[in-house]
Amino acid sequence: MEDLEQRIKKIKKKLKDNQDVISRFFDVANTKLALIFLKSMIDNKLFIEGIAAKLTEFSKAEITLEDLKAQIICIEEIEEIEENEVAESILLGKVCILLENNPVILAVDIEEYPTRVPAEPPTSAVIQGPREGFTESIKTNISMIRKRFPTNDLKIQDLKVGRYTKTKIKVVYLESIVDKKIVKEVVSKIKKIDIDGVVDSYNILEFLQYKPNSIFKQVGSAEKPDIVAGRMLEGRLAIIVDGSPTVLTIPFIFLEDVQNSNDYYTNHHYVSFIRIIRTLGILTATIAPGVFISLRLYHYKITPLKFLITIANSTQGLPFTPLIELLFILLLFHILYEVSLRLPRYLGLATSIVGALILGDTGVKAGLISPPGVIIIAMSVISVYTVPDQAPQLTILRIIFLLLGGTLGILGVVGGMIYFVNYMNSLNEYTAPYLAPFSPSLHKDFKDGLLKSDITKMYDRPKSFSQKNSKRLSNDK
């Protein structure tokens, strides 16, 4: 068998003589051994205290792999690997220990990445309830899930995707609740992904959708562990991707985004009222501009007289047609939105407010746009964020309904609504009807539908998708 130095040289050659690769040789108990690792990816303190110091303390006359495993006791994961697996293990942040005249190699996991402290996500703020959010560290995210489920029912399947990134992906679920067919289907789809790299959970999202070209969202997402835990208790599975604070959940139904984590820490009567407001917000965001333009162009006879006079007075002398005017206002709003996102935080806030006020007021005074048009578009843009997780989809639908209203009138808007509702009704991913529990009508799920009942009355898990155990709360008196 080759000596230790030759073996280390071969490993370094496989790693293309990377300057970040460090090797160290030790003489322990009359046996030579070598350590090889990436210095930028290991915990230096753990390396010194858990490996180097333990080796120097070794007192036996001879050393074996089992002795090494017993000696290195403060490390979380030690595994035996073959010579051809060493390069990949090193790149994953492991310290590989080679013994002289022994083909088996120990890989010790002491990887360390820069991570941030769990904090409340900006998109999921709550008045009451847990405020911690997922981070970019998969270990931290798994620990937050495990903290909520100290049970052997919690199962985790490990996967890797990406030819270059070798990104860790974990499929997490409760074994006694989730439908195993869904788990097998999701795991099979992830294993089939052949891509050069995965840097975020959204890189695999479209591979999990039945209709990746659809404008509608078909996979759930969350940035808070309490939301993911709640969905897992309903029979969903979670997909955690290393490097991403966004966890994907499957199956997904449209009602999920109308719900909010705040709903489960607030009086259920108030929650029912707020969900109705969100539903009205969805309608305002999508069809309000289309209805307004259709009334203004084609159906002014059914418009209230005083409102019609106001519109006529405010639009007199405008250089644009009504449809071009609304599209122009919408363009201005989206330009301001993009600017406010990319400027430094405080400057962006000032720019968006001042820009909207100045452009809106100056545009009206200059006779380029009308006050009713500004108000309708502003209402539509603001209403999108009553359901922020659906913002991209609602924005596209708004433009579609605006064009339908401007060209075909109210019949175009109604026809568009019928088409999109039918299309949404045809989506049935992972045994979950997209518009459940309303289509099909599942009366038991109405307890946590548009209206919310008291938790003491929610005896069963949602029937909107399949699960092994449908019982959630005992109703024994």
C-alpha cells in the first residue's frame, strides 16, 4: 500500500492543488496518521480541542479506527469512507483522518459557516406569537423544527442536488400523519433534478410543480418555523434547502396564502373579519382597474351620475386614451416600487413617498393623468399586499384584467374571471384541489376556511389533501 504522503498528494491533486487545502501529519502511538481539510470551512476551536488535542493525549501503544472514534468524543458526526470519497467529503467541510496502512478513512464533520441569528422575517411580522425565523443554515433550521417536535415520528430524508454546489436538501415530515405517496413523489422529483447548482429553495420550486409555466403559485413557502410546524401537523411535508431561509411546503392550496400566522394567535371572530378583508383585497388588486376602465369606456350609463360627472370633469383635456392613461400610471407605480427596493433603506423610503406624491400631484396638475385613475391604481397596488405571498400572481392578473376591461368591457372582465377560476379549479397537485375547501365543497374544512372557528371545534385535520391520520383533537367528553 502507498505511504501516507503519496496518498495525501493524490488527494490534493484531485482537489486541483487548491491553496485552501491543509494537511497535517502526526505520529501517534507508533502509528503515522494524516489530517487533510479545507481551512476556510472548519471550526478552528473544535479542530484544536476535539481532534488535535485528543490525538496528542492518546496513550495506547497501538492505534485503530475504533480507538480514534472513541478518542474523538466531542464531534457530532464521524463516518468511515473510502479513498474515492475523500475529495467530496473535504469539500463539504469535513476533516479526513488517514491511518498508515489502512484503506478506510475517517471523515469528521466540524464544518462552520458564517450564519446570522434567527430573527423575525420582514415579510411575516406578528403582533403576538413566536418571532424567530429561519436562517441560511440548514442545521439551525432543522434544530428549530426538532425543538417543536421532540418525537420519533419526525422523519428527515437527506438529499443532495447540484453538480457543483452539492446543496444539502432535507425532506421533513411527521411519519404518522403524512401520506407516504406524496413523500415518495416529492423525493423522486428532487432526485431527478440534474442542474449545475442550487443556491436557494426557489431553484428547485419549479421542478416540484405539475405546471411550471402556470402563473399561479403551486408550492407553499414560509420563513417561520411555527408556520411550517402548523402545516406539518395538517399533513404536509417541508423541504429545507441549505443556504435558504425559505422552507417549501407540499401540498399547497390557494387558501394557505389568505391565512396568516397572526390568525392563530388572535381571537377567531376578528380573524374571520380580517380574512374577508383579505379576500376583498384580492378582488380589488386584480379586477378594480379593469372594472373602472370598462365602466368609463363602455358602460358609463350604469355609472352613478355624480361619479360620472366627476370623472368627466377630471379627464377633460387629457392627451391619453383612458386605457393608456391607466397603464402609464401603473408603470409609474412599479418604477417607484423597484427604485424603493434597490436604494438604501432610508433613502428608498423617502424616495418612494416623495416620488409618489410629487409625480402624482404634478402629473394631475400638468393634465397628463386624472385623479380617479391615480386613486384606482393606488388602491389596486396597495391591496396586493393584503396577501403578500400572492403579490407576483396578483400583479400579473391586474394587468390582464385591465387589458380585458379596456378592450372588451365588463364582459371581458367577467369572462376572464370565469376562465381563471376554472383554470385554478383544474389544478390538483399532490391530491390537493387548488380551491379546496370551496371546490370541491368540504364542509369540515370550513372551520378554518374563509371564516375561522374556535380551535376547540377543530377535531379533524383538513380533508383538502390526503393524510394517514385525520384525527387532530379528541372530542371525548
